[in-house]
Amino acid sequence: MKTRTSPPVIGIRTATWARYTHDIYRGILQYRRLHQTWQIQTPIDTTNEIEPVRINRFWKGDGLIAFRLSTAEMRTFESRGMAVVSISSESHHHKIPLVLPDHEESGRIVARHFLSLGLRNFAYWGDPSRRYSRARGRGFEQELELAKAHCHQLGIEVSKLGKLSERWRTLRQFMAPQLIALPKPIGILAKDDIAAATLIQACQRLGFRVPDEVAVAGVNNDELFCYTTSPPLTAVRYPGEAIGFRAAAILDQLMQGDSSIPKETIIPVGGLVERESTDILHIADPVVANALRRIRRDAPAYALQVNELVAESPLSRAAFKRRFVQTLGYAPKAEIKRVRLATLK
């Protein structure tokens, strides 16, 4: 048997437009430090100061962690016996392991957030052709159904919008009538941060105030989009480091001949980062509204007690708790715990 004299060459290819995936590299490198000595190759723009790396079907290495892969690429990699792991839901038709964030939980997290704001109208802007989008919309809708709330399903297949350079114009034309028809105030979850930023722009062109009339949330917490929208965007964190670490571990197993790896490994998402695009309370009960403002202002910093909230209200403890439950569906202690856990995460 031939003995390898150099470390295995591992390729990493993420989506160039998805800056939120940068933490994937940190997770992969953490695994490498702990378990393996790998040479890492990845496409990087160095203005040609370093020889460019192109990871396509002609690339030759020992293992690959990639976002999306074409059928031609997969055929070539399979013919070479290369170990491949994908980090995209849209690669499910390939016979390779997938490491994915919990898309459904992303939707559930935002649904719970919107409900805690006192909103009663909800919509999901998705892309029915994308598996991740369908999963996020499903989790959002199912969580709302538990609260006896209806979800308006909106969106379009972005890949069918025609000429790429004109896509944004066409998308505007589709968004406007759907947004106009929605009841207000409303909370809208978008399939990702790009769609959420587009929704906020569309609302502003139509004269809808964000978040007063339309509260918007996205998924992935891509800070370039989250902070350059106005107002800044609330979003679910993408668990990039955990995905990278797990993808590296699975790739290592594949390279050692382990065939017992599940088709999909689901990684918990990192909670919600609340910003101004959902900074609103549509709570009719002034006692509950004041208590919620105090919880969200102070609970992240210290262990706020229900007795403190009761003391600031004109109600007895029992009446205060009853009003809170009638308004939000759960007790004030549960809201304090939720806010503190979100801060810790």
C-alpha cells in the first residue's frame, strides 16, 4: 500500500455573495487544528497577487466542502472517488451528505417573535422553487397555526424572473401589488436577508412605514444587508461555525471510508438578532405593553423579577399574570426567560 507523503488537499467553496457563510471557514479550521493536518484550498480574490484557485469539475483534491454543485461536477468527482459534503439544501438530489441549518426552526423563531410583538397579521415571502425557502415558510406557518393565526403566503420563483440584469426591476413589479393587498399592521418573514432588504425597499417606495405598518425579518444575519437596510434588519443567525466544524468531521469520516453517515445533519440556528425593522409593540393592553418594554430593556442586563413588574402596575399579581397570559398566551416569567436566553445565545 502506497504511503501518503503530504497532507490531504481539502477544497472549500461557499457562495461568494453569502458573507454570512464566512464563519464556516472558522469551523473547518477549528476541526483541522483538533483532528487533522489538511491543506486548504479555496477561491479568494487577491487581485492576482496569489495564484488563483478555481474549484470546478477540473479541480483535483482529496475532499470538498461546497455550497452548491452542478450535476457535471458531481459526476466528475464521483468518478474520481472524491469525498464531498454539501452545505446547501438545494444539493439534496446528489448522493452526498448535507450539513444544514434548521430551516424550519428559523421560521418558528420569527413567528414567536412577531406574536410577542402583539401582531395579528402575518405573511411569508418565499421562493417555492427553493427547498430551504419552503422549509422556513413551513416552520413559520406551523408556529402561527399553534396560536390560531393565519399566514399569507407570498413570493415568486426568482430564477424565472428573466434577464439577470433586469431581475430587480421585475421583482419590484411582483412585490408591489402583493404588499398593497396585505392587511396592516403586519409582520413579514422573508426567505433570507436579501429578500428582506428588498421588501423593506419596496415598502418605502409604497409609503408603508417599517416597522410601524410592516415589520420585516430575514434569515442568515448577513450583516452587510442587515445594517445597510433602513431601518436595520432583524434576522435569524446562521450557525456557520457549527456547520463548518460538522461538515469537516463528516468529510473526515468519508475520507476514512465510513459509509454510515446520514443523508442530512441538521444544525441548530443561533437565535434571533433583533434590530429596528421589528422594533414595535402592537399591544392594546397598556399594562402588558409597559411590562414588555421594561422586560426588553432590563432583562438582558439582570435577572428581572415578576414582582418588580407587578409593583409598577395598578394590578394584583394574579390579575397582572392573567392579563399577560390573555394578551400573549404565556406568563411574564416565560417572557423574561425568553429575552434573557436570546441575549445569552
